[in-house]
Amino acid sequence: MLRAAQEIVPDWVDFQIFDIRDISFYGGDLEADGDPSSVVALKAAIQNSEAAIFATPEYNWGTSGALKNAIDWAYRDRTEGSLMGKAATIIGVGGRSGTARAQMQLHETLAETEALVMVKPGLQVMAFTDQQFDGDGNLICEQTRELLSNHLDAFIKWTVQIARPHEFVLYSCEMDVVSAGV
């Protein structure tokens, strides 16, 4: 889903995917010795972004332990540019509920980080159908691609409102003209 999002966003959006697989399990004793390099990289990626998209699967009615762990590490950074006050959204793929329960859990977790999470329009995709993704994990369903595009458009507007409020009026007017086909 993140690769599809990267393809869909406008060219002027710098969309980077951060791989969380190498992040150590959080522990106060580990943190006291200094952040591991993977955590330093995570915090820097968040600091250098205007927004964050959290993509989650759903395992046992919740988000993945790896994603929760990454958020736990990121939460420890309370400086300007951290998750605190950062525009965020959640997308997900999996299960019969389309990650609804995992997303609810992430909303609670991100509320504690003080990230500003866009709630609507939301995007939850059931992944038990081979019509959604091909064998390489590429999004092939045009309807889902359109839903993702609409979600990303709303998220870009949300981010501009939060990160660059002085530009929002200009951007929203430009978007209205584009939407109207002028």
C-alpha cells in the first residue's frame, strides 16, 4: 500500500518509505545507553518530514508489534519536529475488517504521542482477495487505488493546513480550480 501511495502522490510531494524491520525492541536500559543507529535514523526521518503515514496490517485484532515498537521509540523524542504536533494518518491492509481494529489501536497510541491524526476519509482495505494485489504485492485494484488517491489528497491538504498554514489558502484555491476542471 505504501508503494502505491508513493506512486500516486503528486511529484512535488517527497514521499519516503522508512523500513522499521531493524529497529531494536524498546527498553529503558537500552535507551539509557544511547539510541541504536536504527532509532536515530527513525527519529531523524520523522524530524525531517512534515507528516507521517502509518501503514498497518492487522494481527490478532491489533497493529503489528514492530509498528508499535517503532512508535514507542519515536515517542521518546519530544523535541520540535517529533511526532508531537505532526500531521499523521493511518492506512491499512488486511483481514476481514480491513484493519479497522488495528487502526483504532493506532489512533489511541498516536493520541498519546500528540500526533495530529487525520481521521477521515480513512482507508481500510480487505486483503483476502487476489483482486487487490498481484503476486509481488503491487496494488492492482483500480477502485482501491482511487480510494487511496482520495485519502492521500485529503491528507496532503490536512498536512498543508498544519505544517504550512500560510500556504493553505493558496493551495486549497488551486485544488478547487483543479477539481472544477478549470
